[in-house]
Amino acid sequence: MSIERFLDNSPSSWMAGIGEHSDIVMSTRIRLARNLNGYRFPLAFTEDEAHKIDQSVSATLLDANEDLHKHFSSIQIKDLSELSRQVLVEKHLISPKLANSPMTGSVLLSDDESVSVMVNEEDHIRIQCLFPGLQIQEAYTQADAIDGLLEKELPYAFDEQFGYLTSCPTNTGTGLRASVMMHLPALTMTKQMNRIVTIISRLGMVVRGIYGEGSEALGNVYQVSNQTTLGKPEEDILADLQSITEQIIQKEREARNALLKHSSNTLEDRLYRSLGTLSYARIMTTDEAATCLSDVRLGIDIGLIKDVDVTILNECMVFMQPGFLQQYAGTTLNASERDMFRAKLLRERLQMGVTPKTKGEELT
């Protein structure tokens, strides 16, 4: 499949706005870090080793399309422009580490973009499964199937005492990072997030922004993931994340109900102002767009704003990013031009997601 398929404005499957608790949990991600036995890790390997690893992993996975009931396309990172790499990062299909790697590396993408296998990132293999809503076990089952198929054909670097060996010691053991991406506007508005982040860290989890480590919680979107990979079985890691996620969901629902009960007029005014901004603004920064999209999504989820498709809002959180804007525009844009084009794109996308009123139906 052509790389253009993954770079155009087609949404990834994780943006579908479906799955359990999809009004709060935008997506679930499972990532497994693996290295091949007999090769130096990417921090120290040669270009020749990188090439051999890339060929071995790609051939093994592409030969297994039928076994996995998925079709994969192999994309060489070196063949992509800087902009194309940025778009794939913004769509969560590759990591910034792989996008900027000087060595031979690739990504194997499933047609629906729910699975990406990165080759020669921080580790030789990074298996990523990204599902909509809260689907921790389902995403892990898919990742485990791919992992089992690769391990059957390719010998992994494994130690009986320490488990799977990885470039970063924090991944050694299971090599598992499980995360959920959550929209938590009410907890943010009521200033409870700092306390929740502190509690979560004490429970062996970490909270990051929308693009993982080092990123900010743009549009009140947070990623919650496990910190521990050594000395703890996969089942326990997944169960702990499930439990903590469900508790956060409950707290977010309580905060939403409290806002509706005690500040309904103020809340409604804010949410509709944001809808108006998205509908009519001609210039929008990334931060302003993210805040407005968060407000409108909250309005939809609590039933104040009707006839707007939440899937479109999920897409817009990605499509408003600098790389995608320039890909969509077909030209390089400076910061001011991006702000104008972002406003235009959001107006168009929002109109696509509005259900037309039937004759005689009144606006509320």
C-alpha cells in the first residue's frame, strides 16, 4: 500500500470514538519492546546490523499477513520527507525517536493503522497496538499474537532472571508499556489533576501529555501508563492499569456532575463560546484550538451540545497539528499561515460533523 494512504486525511481507527467509556477514554495503547539476540542494541549497532535486522523483521511479519488476519505495509523511514515523518508522529503511528533516527529503520503498518511495528527505534522491535476506547485486554491480545509470531522465527534477547533485555533499563522485564489516553476536562477545570497525578505516581503509574514523555496535556488529554516492567507479570500490569483507569473515569464523571449541578450556566456559556469559536474563527493557535475542541467534546459527552459527531473532534486533535496542516495544504506554512489554515480546516471539519437539522426542527 502506498505511503500516501497513511499520510492523507483518512482517520486512524483509534479515532473512531467507540469502545468502552469512549466519552472519556479516547484510546488504549499496548507497546512491547524487544531486541534480537546476537546483535548490538540500537544505541551501539552498525548500519550493516540495522539493515539486517530491518530485513529479518520485515520479511517475517509480511509473510505472516494471513496468520494475523491483517495486511501490513512496510515503509522505510529514510525514504520519507521530514514532513511525512512528522505526520506519522502526529497520527501516533511512529515515535519521534524513529522519525529522527539516522540508521536504517522502518515501520510496518496495518491497513487500519491499529498496529504499527517499528524497527530499529530505541530497541530493535517496538510492537504497538492502538485501539479506540478502553480496550486494554483486546489490544494486548493483538500485540501478544504479533510478538509470539516474531519470537517463533527470530531469537529474542532474553535472560532467565531479568526477562526481555532492552536498551533502556526501565523497559527490561516484560518490555510492556500499557497506556490509556484520557480526556479529563472536568478534573482539570476543578483543579484536581495535580493531586491525582501524585497519587497515580505512588501506585507505579505515570501521567504524560498527548504525545507521551515530555509532552504537555494538550486539550486536557492525558496518557496514563505503567512505570514498572521488571518483576511484575503482564497480567498484573494490565489489571492495575484497568483498575486505576476505572477510578479516574469515576472521578471525572463525578467532577462533570458537580460542574453541571453547581456551575451549569457558566459551564454552558463556556462550551458554546468554544463551539462558536471553532465554527467562525479565522485565526487559531494550537493551544486555543485544543482548548475549544476539549470544551466542545465535553459538551457533547454531557449532552449539552447535540448534532456534532465526536469522531470529528478526535480527528481534529491530530489534524490541527503543524505537520498534518502542511501535508493537507500541500505546501510549507509559517506559524501565522498555520494558524489561519488551522482555523479554516477546523471550520470545514466541524461542518462535516454537524448533523443537518430537519425541517421544522428548532435550534436549542
